[in-house]
Amino acid sequence: MSANIFPPQTLAQKLIARAAGRSHVAVGEVVTCQVDLAMFHDSSGPRRLKPMLDELGAEIWDKNKVVLVLDHYVPAQDTDAQKIIQITRDTAKQWQLPHVIDSEGICHVVLPERGHLKPGMFCVGGDSHSPTGGAFACYMFGIGATEMLGVCVTGQIWVQVPRTLRMHWSGRLQAGVSAKDMMLHMIGRFGMNGGQYQAVEFAGSAVQALSMAERMTLSNMSAEMGAQAGLIAADATTTAHLQSIGVSPERLAEAKQWFTDEDAEFEQHRFDASSLSPQVAAPHSPANTRDVAEFADVAPSIAYIGACTGAKLEDLRAAASVLKGQRVASGVQLMVAPASAREQAQATQEGVMQILQDAGATVLPNSCGACAGYGATFQDGATVISSTARNFKGRMGPASVNVYLASPYTVAASALRGRISDAREVLA
Amino acid sequence: MKKSTFQNARVWRLGADVDTDALAPGAYMKHGLEVIGWHCLEAVRADFASGVREGDVIVAGANFGIGSSREQAAGVLRHLGLAAVIAPSYSGLYFRNAFNLGLLLLTCAEAEKIEEGERLSLHWDGETPQVVRANGQHLVCAPIPGFLMDMVDAGGLLPLLKQRKQG
């Protein structure tokens, strides 16, 4: 059978076809896929799943394919949170889950950090930022706890094969401009549901030039664009990164087949990375985005570097490059919640954490923290500039809290100057 | 097959981009649906939680349910007795969660015509729901595939899985 009898496929179609046991799939058809990996955390996981599994008298289809991460309610702020953590740990023991990552970082960062994601996989996560896995050429998307129950019982899930919206970025980002700015710009242009629950794919020379951490930021915030998945084709950067964290070359032999055929059907949008300014999303929507220069009058009282979106090792390095040898402006409180313990350890070894602490940073635990809004949040009336993903009214504290979203560079520069500032001026 | 429906349902009119954090605020996520229900939508519509009654419907603008995967944002509306949500578009993730929890979402391009306090009924034309206004006008909604309506009619995926196990 010759290969050319099948129409060309997008990366999304190829990934779904493999998981559905098909040679190809057509956009719009509903197919049932085998799940290669299911991730859930302390909020979406055992406390919700166990009662439902018990009620059904069912068991997890394949424990080896499940990863449990404790990141939302850690460290416990009160007895209710403590109870949730206890249920999670007790259930993990009872179920004898082989892959549990407890209080060592945020799920979307520790999952790939531990080598769980490899190109070609079809994965679901009990969290809306699960499209982060798309940076590794995995079809990964977020689902709720009840749908996760369905996956746990059957090992399967339905998807409607999506169209692909390809975001093509040419040129190269300037120093002090990052993937977060690209993403805020795209969300501003297309809106919070502009992804229409289809697959977004990031491509072009500016995307290929990005590290895996920066690619993860693009895929992560596909959620804020309303896409089901945020995909990036596997390339030499992907395989080199995975080898560096211990994935065997044999597992990566076929990684480079995961790309969109050039003659496949997709909707393409073009952007120029070279001319992109740092972007800021004003309260209360990530789509409320404009150039950083338009916010020069805003004086934040809190500068927050945290979350899966904005506190990875490279994000910490970016902030340190701005703050090196300086202190934040008086009246600004800088908080840093590194996304994982391993990344924090590496940042410590590199002197990055020392720079941030010397600048006045308070270092917070490796968890979702204020971003999720589940525990400690910001006080009444605070003005916050934050490297996180969402600034909905009431998410990170009372409805009176105003959150501006920006890159770690911009958060650091704004902390330094006491006004929302362009890091390019500081780095120059 | 029986189809979930409503008659003479009272409308709560909301704007666009109603997010999951407004429906199920993070500060109460450690509690059950009863507590979340007391605070549902308090950031955008303070009179909702205390005023909503069994059988009411929400009519909203585009992008209803954007944000988190927390299914309590759908579960709380069933807990409060909402018969359906009617909006021109939904977050895809919220859409899946709602049907998995047995909450009927009607995708209605003309939802913007409906006003606060109006009375609405639901009429089915095969797989295509139609929202019927008090003035007799029919607003045609997007068809809902049978496998999704099976979940609504069963009360959600969990009861459906139980039925199938017993059946």
C-alpha cells in the first residue's frame, strides 16, 4: 500500500489517528482514543475520583499510565486543605500508584521533568493547563474529574478531530521579549475563545529557536486561547532535551515523524517576532492585552513570579538577568514561587535564587500558590503584576485585586522601577 | 427515549466571558457544592446565589465557562437546580464537563435576544433543540449528538456508567 493514498495530515490528526488505531482521521469526526497517560492532582484527583470509582466498584485501567501530583493544596493552609492532602496520600497508597510526585512542583512542569511525556503520546490531564504537554508533540488536553473517571475506568476518551490553527512566527525575539509576550499578543488578537476548542499549532523560525521551557509557555497558555491542544512539532531541540533528562535514544527514534505535512489543510496566521514588544494583559482578562508602554502609569504593590506558566528555571533566570545586583523599588513586594523543586535547586546552584533574594524576593513553596487562588491569595485592593496565566476578577484574591499579566522579564523590571516597565530598557 | 426539557423557565441574564472562577470561586473549592453554591457568581451577579430557583435557566453571552477544568463550575449549576444554560458559545472544556455532569448546554446563536426575567420553554426537533420564547418565537440551537444527550438524560456520566454496568 503506497503512502500517498492518504490525504496529508496535520500534527493533531496524526496524533489522534495513532491513538484511535487508525491510519488517518478526518477533521470533524468523533473518534475514541486510547489514553497513553492520565495526570491528575490533589484537587481534581483522588478526593473526587475515589468516591466515584468506589460507587462503580471499578478500578484504574492501568496504574502505570497514571501520574498523581500534589501541587494545589500544598503546603496545606488550613485543616480543610490538610484533609484533602491526607485523602490524596492515603488513596495513592491504597491504589499503589507507582507515579506520585508529592509537593515537589507544579504538575505541568514536573510531568515532563520526570520524562513522562514523549512525542507521539495521547494524554489527558485533570487540569486546564494540560495543553502544556503539546510542547513535546503530545496531544494533551484538560478534562474534569468526572470525565477522568471515564478514562480511569475504560482507558479511553472521545475527541472530535479538530481543525488546526497554525500560528506562524517568523523573525527572532529581541532580548527581554519572550514566549509569554507572544502568547499574550495572540490571546489579545484572537480572544479567550479564539481557539474554538480546535488545535493550535505554533511554528516558524521564531518558535523553532525557542527552548523547551519557552515552548511550554506557548502550549500552556493555549488554554487561555480556548484551544483544546497547543502543539509544537518535535525537532532536534525536543529530542536533545529529552535525552538530556534521561529518555533513551531508542524511545526517541521516531520522534521526528510528529509534524504537520506542509500540504495538509490548516488555517495559518502570520506574526513577526522581531517587532514584538513586551505585552501586558490588564485586569480582568488575559485577552485585555496591549504593549507594555501603555501601562507606564501603573504602580504595582506586588510583583509575583509563579505558576506553571511563569516560574520555570528559565523564567527565574530571566527575572535574575533584570534584577542582578539591584533591589526592588520601595513599596513593591516581590514574591517568587519556583515551579518545581528541581528547577529551584538548579537556580540555586547557578546563583539565580541568590540574585532574586538579594533583590528582596520572598521565596514561596513549589506549588500553584496564589495563581490557583485555592489558598494564600493577595489582600484587598492590591495591584499585582504577575507572570501567571489568568487575571480573572476574584481569582487571586478579593474582587478588588487588580492583576496585570506579563512575562518574568516585565514583572522583574516593574518590581525594580515601581512602575510597569519594559525590561529592554533595563537590560540595554 | 425521553429528552430533558423545561417549560416556562425563568431567565437569569448574564454577560459574555463568564469564567469558571466566577462560577466556582477558588477560595471555596475545598468545600462541597453546597458551600460553592452560596458563592456561585458572587463576583459578577451578587443576587444570583440567593435568588435562583429550581428550574430557572441562565442565558449568557459568548464564551460561557472559560478558564479552569474544575467541573464544580458546571456541577454547582445542577446543584442549584438550573434546567439549562443558553449561550452563543462555550469553552470546549466546560462543554465536556457540563454534559459529563448532566447539565444541558444549549448553543444558541440568537441567545442575545433573550431578556432578563423572560419565560422560556424547550422544544425538540429530533436532535435539534429550539428555545421557545413567550412571544412564540423559536430560536434554533445547534444539534446535540445522542451520546451527549444520553448523559444529560441519565443525570451525568457516573449514573450512565452505573446503568450500563447493571444493564
